[in-house]
Amino acid sequence: MTSLAVSRCTAAGLCSALTDRSGNVSGAIGMAWGSVGVAVAVFALKLVAWQLTDSVALYADALESIVNIAAALAAVAAVGFAARPADANHPYGHHKAEYFSAVLEGGLILTAAILILQEAWGAFQAPRGLELGPAALAFSAAASALNGIWCFLLFRRGRRLRSPALVADAKHLLTDIVSSAGVLAGIIAAAATGLNWLDPALAALTALNILWSGVGLIRDSLGALMDEAPPGEELNRIRQVVGESAEGAIEAHDLRVRRAGRRTFVEFHLVVDAGMTVAAAHVICDRIEAALRAEIGEALITIHVEPEGKAKHSGVLVL
């Protein structure tokens, strides 16, 4: 039997995948627009808190919320563009557009960190007293609470929808929550002790925290754009599914997996008995594809069928 490439999707499986994809896309776009609304509301709350106190640390906190608004708008555009179906110029789809949004968000985070450091340095040179009242504390705490609730929802939905843009937005909000909590505790300490240098010091620490978050976000997104392999745990899960569902074959080898947004690309060679018919090999491939999609969701799977003489006696053994 000559070597044969098999790559198909059953009609029922295709309809199911398209239905799931449509629901995932609308859900991701809805969450992205929700991020815009939350970012605007949080910025307004933080702006009021800053104006009531004239705190450099609260100014830094409010400035980061401007970045959140820009990043959320970028996520809306990226999620919508990534949802476009494959075309002649982009036969594998537009899923990687979300990673560009994440890189952009990382760049905006770095910009915010630099601006905050600049403002903190000026405040170090000319410290000023704080006017900290219960109203300012209430506005700042309300902003953090709103961010916390939305961050939890973004993480849960973003991971479920496998949206890099939404997960990136959630990671950004998490750093915002941590830095806001530190800022709030610090300005209370500064007002209580009269140590006015604590205010710009906290602003600088906030900037460094934001800087670390931005660098990590850019690094992860660039890795995805460079077709970095998924974590070992996911690869092992895919190998297990192939081994358990390939009954009738001999082995599977040369497994390659990459991700592009919500879609996973899986390629491997499947070794079968040299006397097996094309129809029988086709049935095995269909069964493997169905099992993989049930495990990892939206996927483009390419299986290259080979006769037993091509066996490498390595890779995935059929269970």
C-alpha cells in the first residue's frame, strides 16, 4: 500500500464545529465589549479618587486604566478579525490576530509603566502632602472590586473560549488589582505616618509590577506567533487520545501540534498494515479525529497514513 495523506472532517462533525465556533466567537466579542465598559467605569472611579487626594500613586493607578481602555478596544478588533473564516489568502484562518492584540496590550502596558516612573521621579524630587478622606478610599476600593469581579469572569470565559486576547486582558487586570491594593494600603500608611515619600515610592513599585506584566505578556504572545509547541501536559493528552482511538493501526509518530487562538493544529503519521484498504484506514482516521475534537475542541487535523514498513517503533503506540 502506497503512502497516503488523509485529512477530512465528517459532515456531522463539521456542522457541530461551525455551530460551536459561532457561539464561541459571539461570546468572545461580547466579553471584549464588556471589558471596554468595565475599563471606562473603573477609570472614572480612579480618576475621582486621584482628584480627591492628589496622590501620585493613585494617578499611576488611574493612568493604567487608560491603558486598559485602549487594550480592551484592541481586543474587540482582534477578536472580530480572528473570527473571519479562512479565505484564499489565509487558508488556515485569521486566528493569530488575537496574539497581535496581546502584543499591542503588552506594549501599552510598558508605555504606562514608563509614564508612571517619570511621574514618580518628579514626586520624589518635590514631595507633597496627601488629603486622604473616606470618599477617596471608597472610590478606589469600588474600582478594585469591579476589576476583581470582571477579571474572574474574563479568566473563566477566556480559557473556556480559548481566546488569547481575553486571557491577556484578564492577566492585565490581575496586575491592576494587585497594584491597586498595594497603592491603597500604601497611601493609607503615608497619610497616617506623614511619610510623604511613600506615595511616589508606591507609584514606582506599581510601575515595576506593570512593567513585569507587560514583558511577560509580550513574551507569551510572541511565542504563540512563532508556533511554539503547547505545554507538555497537553501534548501528552493528545498522544493518549491518539493511542486510545487508533485501534486497527500499528503506531503514530512525528506528532506536531501548534495553536492559533481557539484552533489547534495537529499533524502526525499513522502506520497501518500494508494490506489495509483505503476505506479501512479512513475509518480509523475518522475515529481519531472525532476523539481529538471531543478532547481539545476546534482543531484542524492532518493524518498521513503509511504502510507498516515505515514504522519507526517510536512515538505513540496504539493501545
